[in-house]
Amino acid sequence: MAASMALLLVSCSGTDGADDANGGTVNADGSVTVENCGEEMTYPADPSMLAYDSGIISIALAAGAGDNLSAVASIGKAHDTLAAKYGADVIDGFDVISDKQPTLEQVVSLQPDIYFAGWNYGLSEGLGVTPDLLDQRDIATYLLTESCRQEGTDQRGLVEPWEALDIDLRNIGAIAGDSELAESVIDDIDDRLKKLNDAPQPEQTPTLFVFDSGTDAIFTSGKFGAPQAILEAAGARNQTEDLADSWVQVGWESLAADAPDAFVFVDYEGQSLEDKIKILKNHPLTRDLPAVKEDRFINLNYSMWVSSPLNIDAAEHVRKGLEKFGLVPESDIEPAMTLPESLDGREYFTR
């Protein structure tokens, strides 16, 4: 892509660089070169960043790049969840330029050094915001690794979800944040993952269905989406794990065919939890499923389901929900993050 080539020229023109122990190469001029979606990309020293989406904002904060966020977009319903994780003073201090995907004009008007976004996370040919168009206006793009496109297709996902998150934390830490802080976050996630993996496991792994949104069809998540990693860590199976994509649309027949043991919902604007449950309880293919009749529902904010450091918090809460439903054995896992009171549906899966 044009953006990649332009930034590669910057890399090639530099003098000798030093490898950062935690990823990336620091060049003589202070710029940093990292691999992003298979391309070597070079970013300026101490860059200003525009971050789209609550999950991406969370990655930047966890990697120590909060001071470099000159503006953000699309926090929306994730505000209280992000505030619970990082503090309301931090989240309220951001310059929020839009509650939805910024237009090309909005991005250009800010002139950030880097637009931290992803395909279908603030970048889209259909909406006219792409790395090539931004590069033509002297704005670099860092692509969310979960959103990397597979060669020759629009399908997203090149590496498994925990690895994708580690890559972004290390890269953003090297580019604009604190590499040691990013590494400490990765270590914390790994420690908590080990505890989840060491927790008692059921004889039969429960199957869960990720319900993002839906009416005529359902938006859900395949094997390259963060929910895949979250559900596995919680001791469950993602019903759509065979789909080689991150976020995908499936038909109702696909949902009903496997009779999931529980449903997890992605909570964000557009369709309320109440509406989603009503759809399940009224649709002829799902209304008689035991999981629907017995209200085996787990609802977590969008920022916990897309690639972000909150994925480990999601895994801990899903685990406790499954314990409440009797689908996995009781354990001593205690979620490190307290869910905000504003989150709908906590009564279904918390004690």
C-alpha cells in the first residue's frame, strides 16, 4: 500500500538503529520501526495520535501512550467501563471528536502524526478513510493487528487473538508509550491467563454463542476475534470457531444448529440487551433452546470483547458466569475489575 511504501522510505533513509528489547527498532533520529500487518513501518518520535474505538484507546492507555492521544473517537457506551479500568479523570480528559467513525475531513483537520485504527475500526473504503488516503495527507496509520486483512481478501485476522494483543501493546509502547509498562501489562495478562487455565475444567466443554447484534442475520465472532480467546480462557468453546475471520455475519440456522449452552452479548449502541434477549425468546429457532429459556446470558461492554487489555477481565467475568450457570466447576478465580453499575444484565451472570 502507498502508506507502507512512504513510511518504508523514511526507514531506509535513517542511520543505524537499535533494537528495542520489547519490540521495534529505535532509529538514530528517534523514529521507531515496527512490523504492522506484515509491513515494516516507521513512525516519528513522540507522535501525536488519534485513536478510534474504545478497545484501541484501551491499548494506547495500557501501553503508556495516553499523553500522546491528542484526540479520540467513539467512546460512547464504553465510557463507564473504561473509567472503571483507567479512572474517570483519564477518560473524561480526552478530546472526543466524534461518537462514530470520523470522516476523512475530521481526521485531516486534526493532523495527527498517527491514526491508530483498524479495518472496520475507523478505516473503510466505503466510508472513504484508508491508509493510502491518509498517507497522501502526511498522516501515518497504525493498524489494529486483529484487523489485519488476509492476503487477497477482506477477511481479517492473521494471528491468534492473545498474540495480536501482545503485538499491539509492544508496538504502541515502543512507538509512543512506555515499553516497560506495556511489558508489565502483558505479564499481568499472562499470569491471569495461567490461573484461568489452571482452574478446574468441566468434563464437557460448554459451547457459547457470541451475539453482537442481529435481526435477519446475526453478527458474531470467528476464530481471529478476541471472543475466541476470551471464551477459551474461561473454559468454553466459541460456537463459530471454525470461521476464519474476526467478526462475521451468520444465519439463524447456524446459531440454532449447535444449541449453545449460553449466550454472551456485546453491549454497545444500536441494539439494547433487552432487544437482543427479546429476539432470542421470540425467534422460532431459538425460543425453545435451554440457554434461552433458562436465561443463561452474559452481557459485557464492547470494549471488553474487541481486542484490548480488557479481554482478560472479560475472561474472568465469563468464567464466573459459567460457574453460576453450573457449566464449569467452582473456582477461586476472582475478577480483578469491578463492572460498572450502569452495565445492563448483571443480574443474569453475577452473584
